[in-house]
Amino acid sequence: MNAPWKPGSAGNRDPFAAFICDEAALDVLRPVVIELGWQSEKCAKGGLRNAIQSLSVAASPNILMVDLSESGDPLNDINALAEVCEPGTVVIAVGQVNDVRLYRDLLGSGIHDYLLKPLSAGQLRESLTQAQAVFSSPKANDPNAAKRHISTAVVGTRGGVGSSTLATSLAWLFSTDHKMPTALLDLDVHFGTGALALDLEPGRGLTDAIDNPSRIDGLFIERAMIRANDNLAILSAEAPINSPLMTDGSAFVQLEEEFRQAFEMTMIDLPRNMLINFPHLLADVNVIVLATEMTLASARDTIRILSWLKSNAAHAHPVIVANKVQSGIMEISKADFEASIERKIDFSIPYDAKAAANAAKLGQTFVDANRSNKSSSVIRQVGDYILGSSDELAEDDKPEKKSLLGNFDLKSLLAKKQKKASVSAE
């Protein structure tokens, strides 16, 4: 589960331990444990509180079975267990409450299975065998099982240019059209709209991660992230506006590392102030989508951000996306804008206020609510371009440096040169 790893404990971990409240359940469990080659002495009398007390001073087993029968608040008690369990422990809960909502909540909190009393030998054998398979399966950090991962950051040159709309739409497309397990990280901690755009409650996952970076691991990610569809999970927040952001950014880097383990795509909605305050967020980002609009202020800030990226994230491939483009009434022309930033605009997304309002009313991302819309078509092109650029960079580039976080050969996916081709849909 989520407790900080105890150095040197991995080799001393028992394969199995159980804390069961009643003798009848223990009588059923012990023969199955012996059959699986474990010690029956590891089946102890006592429930969840005994487990927490024991594991607070000893290494966690590979597989842990705990009895919730005497627990008045199972979910809170499971969270307390997470504080003392080491990463990778597979937890099976046992209880008397036959409630589907409790079952789902417990699975959502990170446990592997929930078994209802009275226990049967077949039921126990099946659950423990599945837990063995989970524990012995190749870990995501196994170099031999490394997966290709693409990380994309969306940055708005100005407030209101639609960078969050673009980030949520792209994340949705990658998860649905491309069937890629995708993580959406909304780093506007106080005013983020990522969860709102998907008609979801943001939860406390992101604020918990900021407050306790040491708790971040794979199971924390599973429990803290909100599921939008089968392939899309979001980590967002609506922190109280009287609570300033107090972090050195280490939590964000740790989250990105865990996303690389668990997902194929990371989409970061990155406010420009966060970009400046935490430049290490871009250490392993492949593509930076710079959302802008055809105004003088946006042209100025596009120039400044491109210059900053050249100095601080030269490995990342920038993509310029002009959003909310209205032919004939732009503050400055496309030609003048491109001349001022000294490069082409890669994509132009037409302004469609009616389609944006429709998406908000439906509680859906822009592309999901407006599938045949011209603006959605351009956003799809942006998504295809990101994937194409990443494939191209993966073939052309060789790693120069190791990631700041170590052992992840992601630099081979990063660009050394800017692509000059302009793809424009107006």
C-alpha cells in the first residue's frame, strides 16, 4: 500500500500473514494456507487494529489478509493500514457486511479483494491464488518490461486562451480514440477545471500528494485518481483559496514518475506560473502544446515562453496552437503573429462559442460533446500530430542524459530539433 519503504525490509518480508477475528474463519483459512506452502502460524487471532499495531514495527508481508468484522469505520481503518503497509503489499479484506457500495469503496481504496463471511476454502484459495499472481507479475519498473510513454504539457500564453479545454479534450481523445491508458494532471491547484469539464468531483488526491510526497506510489495513484472512463484517470484539486501552495514541487515530479509506470500517456494542464516556478516539471516532457490567441499580448508572451523553453526545456518539442480564431476580426493577422514569433503556427482552432457552451451544459469535454465540429476536427489533428511527433522522435533521437529521476530511458523520445512544418486548419 502506501507507507514509505523501510530500507532493507524487502528481503525479510513474509509471503503471507493474516489477522482474523474468529476461530471459525481461522479453521477454514489455515488448511488453505498450508496447501499454498505458507506457515499456518502466520494466521493470527485479531482484526485490523492488531494488523496495524503489528505492521507498524515489522515488515509487511507480500500478501496480507485482514478482518474488518470489528471495525466501525472500515474505510478509515483501511487508510490507517495504508500508513504502515509497505509499497507492493497485496491486501485482502474479510468482513460480514454484504454491501456493494462498501465493496466498491474498499476496492477503490487500494485493496485487492473483499471476502464475505462465512469463508469457504474454495473462495479463499481462489482469492489467494489471484493475489499471488498480482504480486509475482512483472513490476512496471522492471527494465525488461519498460513501456513507451508519452508526456505532453499544455501551457496557455494568457488566461482564457482555452488551454484547459485543449488539455481535457486531448486527454479524452488519447483515452478513447487511441485506447491509450491516460493520466490527466491538472496543476491549477486552486482554480483547475479539469474535473469540472468531465463532470467529476476532483477529490483530495492532488492536495494529499502535495502534503505527503512520500506516500506517492502506484497504489496511491490508483486510489487518489478519479476515473473518467476505462482509459482516463484525472488528478485535480479545488484547494481552498485561503491556503497558499506550499511545495517545492517534489510531489509533482514523483507523480509524473508514477504516471510513467502506470500509463502510456500523461497530459499535464500546466499553468504558466507553475511552468516558471517548477521548471523541473518539464524534465521528461516530450511535447509542449503552447495555446495562444491572435492578440498582441499573446504574441508577446508566446515569444517569451518560447525563449524560456529553449533555455530550460530544449529537449521538448513545442507545438503552437492558435485557439478561438475568428477570421476577419483578429487583433493581429496570422502573418504578423508568425512574423513576430519567428515561426509558423502549427494549428488554428476556429472559435465556436455555441459548441463550448454545449460541452459545458453536458458536462463533457469539447471534443466529446461536439464530435463532428470543425474545431474538434482540428483538436484531433493536434492529437495525431503529438503521437506522430513522438514516434518520429523515438526513432531519430538517442538519449544524451539520464532523467533527473533516474533509470527511465525517456530521453530517446525527446526532440533535439524543432519541426518546421505548419499544419493549419481554418
